[in-house]
Amino acid sequence: MPSAIEIDGLTKNYGPVRAVDSVSLQVGQGEIYGFLGLNGAGKTTTIRTLLGMIRPDAGAVSVLGQRVGPGGRGPWGRVGHMVEAPAAYPELTVYENLEIARRLQGVRERGRTGEVIEQLGLSPYRDRKAGKLSTGNRQRLGLARALLHRPELLILDEPSSGLDPAGVVEIRELLETLTDQMGVTVFMSSHILTEVDRLASRVGIIHHGHLIEELDSGALETIRERRLAVRTRDLDAAQRVLEEAGLAAKANERTLYLQDGQAVDAPDEVASLLVNGGAAPTYLAVEQENLEDYFLRITGGER
Amino acid sequence: MTGYRLGFQSALWAEFLKARRSTVTLLTGLGFLILPVVSGVFMIILKDPEAARSMGLISAKAQLVAGVADWPTHLGMLNMGVSIGGLVVYAMITAWLFGREFVDRTVKELLAVPTPRWAIVAAKFLLLALWLPAISLLIFVVGLGIGALVDIPGWSAGAVWSSLGEMMAITLLVYMLMSPVAYFASVGRGYLPPLGWAFLTLVLAQIAGALGWGEWFPWAVPALLSQVNGPRLEPMGAGSYGVVALVFVIGVVATLRWWQRADQAGG
């Protein structure tokens, strides 16, 4: 099966600034690929290149098996996209904005606009001017436009940005349904790690224009660091007890952290040790590094 | 080819809807209607020299510009207004039509769709080709109404028709000069660069006209056609139309090429 997205050695410079540097990645069909990076890491430049809006200085980009060429050639009838904050004609209603999109997408079914309005929960705002929409509803309008022509591939830049927590969950469920039931491939950038963590089957991390890591969500489980967090009433005493037993512990305000595999695998033994040493734990938990911690660790903690 | 035709039709439909909903359409039309009103006021002043004298400076100015209160003068003033004012007012419409996609950041929704980019640009130029004559026609019709109201002497149906033809010819020339405005609105991603260009060309046209090079300076040609410097003794040469057409072609090609090829990193 050909890849839905194939990026090979993509490089793009803006004057002296190298926005994207030799990025290569592949996204298989039906995958949800999370493209993680801080602001300015090169996410949007990569996405705009995928959509033929920017010409690469080096490298090649293919979408749905078709090389994205100059002059905006590409399989756009099969690709839905949302780049940065979605824009709309402010003096046109939600319905009119989507009608324009429907025609430019070459969708002949007239009822499709109403359907997608309903799907995205925009029915109460159907006749509201886009300029008067809240940020969250503008985001929904952008997503509605991306879904209008029932694309095989969705390229979404920060799809949950501006949505309230309920909206974030709703969009996550929508994307999951699209991939599970309709086999849609999703390439989404985000800096909201929990979102990518829950949704993506694969994650690519871009930093300063370089793709520094690419991993499956399964792989992430295994490479994430685990640690045992311990709290006691007397942190110093507990640290002494642990050190005497040969377990290194790092103190952090009110908590001790043990990264030793032995301790993480046998928290019960650590508890006994502390009780016997007269520093009974008030809290004991095996914590797993989340994607955010992992991300900060491998990007050197820069924000 | 059917796909291309459909794409073009879609783009044209979208442009019409956007223009219809925009207040720019209404405001530029209404704003330019000041032209027949001003001409009508001049006619009132010129018709009654007694009242004109009592009004002092205004009447002196009216004498200077218009001359006598009759239909050919009134209609000539309308044509002159479109030939000069159109370079700015019609540039505002053009700047809005192309620049708004960048100001509203909607351009990114037009680039990766099955409708080809050239169709979107062509639809904008076609809309402009209908919009500008419509405003000119509105100015002309309102001018006729005001002229009738003021009861200007010297009515002749023949003169009205020939003035209307001239108005449309002037509008066509001004339209052709709008393609670089579209280019600057696209490259400049907004309104200021195209309007700066429009004012620059207007000023240069005045200078070229004053120096007697107007026939070869494209932006002075519409005003020459409107006989702004007095009735012409000889019809204008084909070369004058040629330079305007050349500007049009260069502007259209440059705009199309830019939309096809330029990086769209913003918007």
C-alpha cells in the first residue's frame, strides 16, 4: 500500500533561516500521525509544503502517491486541510463560507454543506456571520471545511487550538471515528502533547527544523522513563534509609524520586524498607513519564 | 476541459457572493456618486451667474473647470471624473478584491483546492470587468437624472449616447490599468502597496499630461480620451491604446504567475 504522505529530505530556508532541515517521514494509510514541535519548530512550514503552498529548496513531497508540484498541482480533491488558525470571510455566514468551499472543492451534492454543519455542531450558527463566531466555532468551521469533500487524508495544523475541553474531546472522537470507520489518514501537528498522546498512532518530533525522533505510540510506552515517587513526613530520614539500602533518591520539595529499576519494579519492598527505617511513606506511586516530559527531555527542556 | 470550466464557474460564483456581501461594493459605488452630484452643483452655479457671483470663490472655480452649463459640459465632467478619479476609486476596488484574501488570511483556503489557482485569479479579473463598468454606468445614469433635475439646456440624445460610449471606453482603459494594482495587492499581501501604486501613477499621469507625453504614458491615456485638456483636434493614435493594453497584459501575466508560483508562507 503506498504511503499517504511521503516527505523525502525536505529543506526550506527563509533567507538565512533554515525553517526545515532535511526532514524525511512517511505516513501510512489509515494512520494518525502526530507532528509535535514547539512554536517555530518547522511544523507549519512542513504542512504548507505538503499542501503545495511553499516550494521546498530541496527534497520532495508526495501526497496520496502524487508528487506535489509547482503551481499548486496535487490531489486536493482527496485532501482536507486546515493550516494555522482557520480563516473565513467575516461578512459571509457559516453556510455561505462552506458553500464557497463546497464549490471550490467541486462537491456537487448540495446537501453536503448542511450535513457537515450538523456533524461539527454548527447548526445553531448556520446563519451567523463568520466574523462574529467565537474562536472555538471558527475552529469548527475550519474543520467543517476540511471535511466537506470527505477527504481520504486530513492535514491539520493544531486542530484543537481554541477549543474548550469539551470541544477538544469532541474533535478527538470525531477524528477517531473518521480513522476507525472510514479509514481516513490524519496528519496533525500540535504542541498539545496530551492530545497527540491519546490520539496518534505515531509521533514525529520536530525541533529547530530537524525531525529528531519518530516513534510509535507503542514504542513510547517502552522508552518512557518510570520513577517511584515517595512522600514521607520526614524526607531527610527517608532519604537516609533509602541510601543505606543502596537506593539513590532525588529530593524535590516534598517528594523523593527513585529511578532505580529495582525500586520502580518493587514499590512494596521500598515501602517495607521505609516503615522499618522509621520513615513510613504517606504517598507511594509509580509515575510514568508522559509525552510532555519525554518531549521536554529530548528537546533539552527548552520552551 | 469540463473540469476547468467547472472550476472557473465555481470561482466566479464565489467571487460574486463575496462582492455581493461586501460593504466595499456599496461604499465605493455610493462614494463615487459624489461625481454627478458635484457636476450638478457646478451646473446650478453656471446656470445662474448672479447667484454664482454672490457665492464668491466657488463660482470662480466652477467657471474655471466647466465653462458653460450645458449637457455636453455636464457629461464631459462625468467622463473626466471617471478617467482621473477612477484611477484611484477603481484601484481601491481592485486592491480590496485581491488584497482581502491576504488581509482576511483566506488565501490559504484557495491554494490547495481542485479549483486551479488561475481560475480564481481569472474570476477576480472577470468580476472586476463587470463591476467597474456597472459603477460607471450608475454614475452616468445618476448624472442624467441630476442633469434633468437641474434642467440643463442643450439636451441632445446623440450627445448622450456618444458620451456614454466614451464613458465605457474610458472605463475599459481604466480597467486595463488595474492589473498592476491586482499584482501589487497580491505581492504586497494587502491594501497599502496597491493604493500607493495607484496614487503614484495618478501623479505621474498629471505630470506626463502637463509635459505633453500623455499619449505615451498609459495612466494619462484615459484622461486624454475624456478630453480633459480640451477637445482633441485629432483622434488618439492606436499607440496610446497599445501601451494601455501592454500594461494590462503585463499585469495579468505577473499576477497569474505570482499566484501560481510564489511561496505562501503567511496568511
